[in-house]
Amino acid sequence: MADDGAVSGTADDSVSDVDGSAPAPADDSASSAAADSAEFDPIAFLESAVPIASNEDVAAMREFLIQTIESRGVDARVDDAGNTLASKGARSPETHLVFNTHVDTVSPHVPFEREEVDGDLVRVHGRGSCDAKGPLAAILAAFFAVEPRDDARVTLAVTPDEEVLSTGAAAFDLDGDCYVVGEPTGLDVCTAAKGRFQGTLTLEGSAAHAAEPESGTNAIAGLEDALAAIRTFDDGREAHPQLGSATLTPTVVTGGDSTNQVPARCELVVDRRSVPPETAEGFRSELERAVRAAVPDDVGVAFDLTDRPTPFLEAFATDGSHELVRTLAAASERAGGSGDVRPFTAATEASYFSPAPVVVFGPGVLADDEGAVAHAEREYVDVADVRRAATALTDATRRLVGRDR
């Protein structure tokens, strides 16, 4: 891609995975996108997908997704990590747009319900309706509707365990030039998100009888200075222009073995919501140094990140002037969204694709005026927003990589 963020390229060999939709007039992309998206009905897909429980096992939902893709004449495959993959366009593209979302949901499964007004379906309820089967339905509409030009490729990459450890996303080697991650954003284009790290601070002292406390080293007493270092850890740091300030929160503390003994060990779990350019290892080493400098010399200090088989979801930020951002925001506004560009408030697999340009976008909301929506018993997505998202994504995809831009 060009240094100024434009999506451009030269011709290459292409794969003819055409969905049969008519080319769009260059001056009427939004209305054409709506017509193309209607050929694949995202609401019909959503009504079939939400009843399929995918909180404990994604096999049935993944099979339904594969059947949907292959019914449109596009080959789909499942890799060793359980990801569902499908592509259209050039084998060696100059421009590669990747759509990503996930099929897993959190427990317990919430049954599917239809909400109608005057006989018209207006809202779909159930686990996964907004996180993230609604976004998946909109992505599929765009993926099916747009024929990539000769130098471009569009890939659908759907993961099986975003809500747990993201082993699917961690296994990707997609080589995309830009990414759209489907999550409930209320049709806003989200260009940044904080990361989340977790670790345990361990303070080591030496046990002694509580009647002779000076004969030992009290690890819990050392926690007082450690907490002071944690409270002041971010003092003087500049806030990130998109995400604001990082946070560091003590969450769980344990220590001591007996009520009449000087405690030899104390553990404190902390939650870190990071901003760029901080990395997990950079945070670990810096916090350990800060606590080491604050506590008495006779107290041992170690800080270890929580062990996990995949990298932590680190913070990411995409330049708001990039063509991907500008194109999708304008398309969302044409489709009836706000066109707003903002940070996303939850962790997503988008961080695995950074530093390539990546945005988070989709129908549905994490919470509304009444409270939590995603991951809640009342989870829902508005049908009109799913259609608007499908129209916006189709419009933007055509402008970015379509044969007729």
C-alpha cells in the first residue's frame, strides 16, 4: 500500500469466485450496496444462527457458517486452530482486505426470540445476537456482494474462541493490508482499544512468631509501600490521544498462613488496561522495578504476568486519516449510522492484526440506557442496524477493493 495510506496496486492473477451480483455504478455505491446485500439476507442468516448454541462447543455453528459460504459458490476451510477461512480474488494481491469476527459466545446460552411490531421483525434476542452473530451476518453480506478487482483479495477469517483464549486468532498468518473486525459498535468506526494485562505481584519475607515481629520480615507490611508504588505508577505519563490514560487496578490479595505468625509471603493480582506503545513485557518489567524501589530491601519482589497459551490482547490504534477509516465511516453515515470514529471500550482480537490498519465495526451495542446488552440475559440486536451495517460494509468494500469502484 502507498505510504499515505491509500489502497492501490497493480494487476495480478485472480481467482474467479464471483457471487453473481451486478457491477455498481461508481456514483451510487450506497444504493447499489443495499441491493447487493439483499441478495444474501443477513436477517435470515441471523435468525438461523442465534438459536445455534456456541457457548460450549462451536462445531454446529461453524458447520452452519461453512454451509452458508459454500452455498454461495465460495470454498471454505477450517484450519488446525479451528478458524473458518474463505477468500475471493487475486492469489497474490496488491491489496488484501480481511474481515474477522468470531462464532463463540459466553455461557450460558440464551434462547432465541423474535420481537415484532405490527407484524414486522424489529429485534432479534438471544446469546450471540449482537456479540457477534449480528456483525458476522453483516460481514457475510459484504463478502458475498463484492467482486474484488484483479489486484485485490477479500478474506473471511472467523475465529472459534475469542471469548476465551483467542488461540484461533493467535494462529493466523493472513498477511492482510487492512482489517475489519466485527463487534457491536453501534455502527461507529472504532480505531483503537486499550489492551488488558494481568499479573501477580509476590512479596517475600520471613516467618516469625507474632510476639517477636522484629525477628522476621513481614511480607504483608511490605504491601503498603507496594500499593503506593502502584497508585503512582502512571504519574507523569501523557494520556493517549485516542484512548486516554492507562489504568492499573489491584484486584485480589492473599497472604499469611496463621493468625499468630509474621507472614512470609503476600500476593497481589493487578489488572492493567494499557495504551500504546506499552507492551505486556514492558509493563511487567517496569512495574517490578517500581515496586522493588518502593519496598524495604529485605522484602523480595517478583511480578509475573498470568500464564496463558496466547499473547495478551495489547492496545492498538489506527490513524483516523487512513483510507480504511475514512471510507467505512462515510459508508456508515450514508447507510444511516452516525459516521462517528471513536475508540472501542472492550478488548478484541483486533490487537492481533495491528500494526496493520484495523478497525472494529458492527451492529449492536455493548450496553444501552437500561444496562448491559452483550453477554447479558437481555442480549439483542436491532434488525435495522444489521441491515445498515451490511449496506455500509458492502459500500466500503466496493470502494476499497471492488472491481467497479
